[in-house]
Amino acid sequence: MLETKKALPILFAVMFFVMVGFGIIIPVLPFYAEDIGASPTQLGFLMAFYSLMQLLFAPMWGRISDRIGRKPVIMIGIFGLSLSFFLMGFSSELWMLFAARIIGGLLSSANMPTVMAYVADITSEEDRGKGMGVVGAAVGLGFVFGPAIGGIFSDISLNMPFYIAGISSLLTFFVVGFFLKESLVLNKDSATDRKNRTLFVAFNGSISMLFFLQLFISLSLSGLEATFAYFAAEKANLGTVELGYIFMIMGFAGALVQGGLVGKLTKKFGEGFVIQIGIVVSAIGFGLILFVDSFVTAAIFLSIFGIGNGVIRPSVSSLLTKVSRTGHGSSTGLLSSFDSLGRIVGPPLGGWLFSVAVGLPYISGILLSLIAFFLYRLYAAKAPLHRRVN
């Protein structure tokens, strides 16, 4: 097993820069696509195709990493991400932009499940939650800084953020190549055993409830992300600048909790406790959002939601890698697939609910959180006694 103290900071840096690259293009992509000639509907498909590729290919990459090792798969994912950013920057026609997004989604879907599997390889079960939390914090901070960087460079040209994101990802590729050691001990027998297992062995039995739990959490989060700007504008007359600061505050709050608190709580109380507390806090956050009436209340209530929501995914990942009978990559890959499914369905569902009543996406968020809580309790009741985490 690799020395965790050396590997975790490298993984933190890798996921931070990967997510900075993602974040850089977020504020620019709609305007860039519009300049090329995309309609709002085509922009929606442009975003959806990326998530669809993640949905389809994350389990495949996770399984491949169980067979050939984590490092080469992480490098494929980061190189693919860099390639897609450069292709987007060079795009002059809409089909080129779609091709770049599809290539990026296909290859970059290797990143998250394989990094999570790497963490599971190098951490003891006792410290697994801490490792997952550190990666979650890197993801959160990357999304905080990325959009700000993208906004700054978009003043030069709309192409520039894509080139910056491509360069950032390419540098990350070399960091992985030179500094990250392989975490998976491969031998002929284990490789053959992994090859003979079907992917969905990871989905058998009570463990399947954890995947559906993540699906409902992802649905509720993506529904909020798709509608909160409109909700805040209507309820508190907040503009894009204020919203940028609010999401930055939320991101910092979530990252701090993931990086500092998840490990301590899971070590003391277990992943199940943290998952349940996270669901309850995020449900309370949804309820409080209905009462937003100013910048201050929006920042506080959204941060409460973000803190609760932020601790769930690392804890679910940690628990899955402990109880699954398949390789870590297969489990985390399938989890990423369910997360992507929620991100595909959540925005249009949230938008439709908002059109019915402005508070409905957040009321539905409470209901989805309750379903997720029930699914965890069902899992805890049905899981074998030696695997229960109450």
C-alpha cells in the first residue's frame, strides 16, 4: 500500500486542477456556443451529451482500472479532458463543438471513479472517509475558482478560457505521469478474477440501494443548480454577480467540511451516520431556501444545504468500497454513472417544476432527500450484520 500522506496531496492537486478546468468553461460555454450558432435547445443537448457520455462510460473505465491499474486510466481521462478543451477552443462550427464535448465526456469519465478507487486502494477502512473527503474538497474548490478564472480570461476572447483549461489539464497530465505511483497491486490471478466478474455484480443485493440513494441526491442537487438563479432573482432581486459570490461561499463551506470534518466523523461514527446527517441537513437547507429574501439569507441557507449535500458523496463512496464484492473501480464507476443520470434528468425536471411553481424544485428536493434517507435505512436493515454502518 502506498504511503497515504504522499499520495493524497497529489490526488487533491490532480482533482483540483481537473475541476478548475471544468469550472473555467462554465460561464463561457453558453456565449461561445451561441456565437457559433447554437440555439438554447442545442445548448441543452450540448450539456446533456457530455453527461450522457459520463453515464455510459464511467463504469467501463472503473472496471478497466481494476484490470490494468489506476494510473494509466487517470492519465487517459486527463489527456482526454485536455484534448476536448483545445478542440472546443478551435471549434468554428457547431458539429465540432459537439464532437469535442462527446470526446471529452467519453474520456474524462475515467477521472472521478478511478481517483476514488485510488483513494480506496491507499487508505485503511478506518481512514477511507477522510481520503474521500479530501478528494471531494478538491472538487468543490476547483468549482469555486474555475468560473472566476474563466470570467477573467473571457474578457480577452471567448476562446481563451478553453485554451487555459486545456493547458491546465495538460500540466495535470504530466504531474500524474511524473509524481503519482500506481496504487493497484496487479497479479495474474486477481486480474483474471476481475475480468470474469460482470460489472453489475457490484449492483447485486442491498448494496444497490446506495446507488439509488446517490441518484436521488444528484437529482435534487442538479434541480437546485438549474433553477436557483431564477428563484433568487424573483425572491430577492439578485443578479449574476451576487449569485457568483453566493455559490462561491457555498463551495467554500462545502469544501471545508469535506476536507476537515468528513474524515473525523466517519472515523468516529461511521459512514452511515454521516450519510444520514448529510441528508437531513440538506433537506433542512432545501426548506430554508424557500424563505430566501436577501443576499445574506441566500448565502446562509444555500451554504447549509451545501454542507449537508457535500458530505454525502464522499461517505457513500467510502462505504461502497468497503462493502462491495467487486473491485473498487467497478463500484465507484457505477456510482459515477448514477450521479451522471441524476445530472441529466435533474435540470429539465427542476425547470419544469419551477414553471409550475417557483418553490416546487425545493419542495421536491425535500421529498427526494426523504426518499434517499429511507433507502439508506432500508440498506442498513438488509445489509449483512458484519457490514452494517448505522
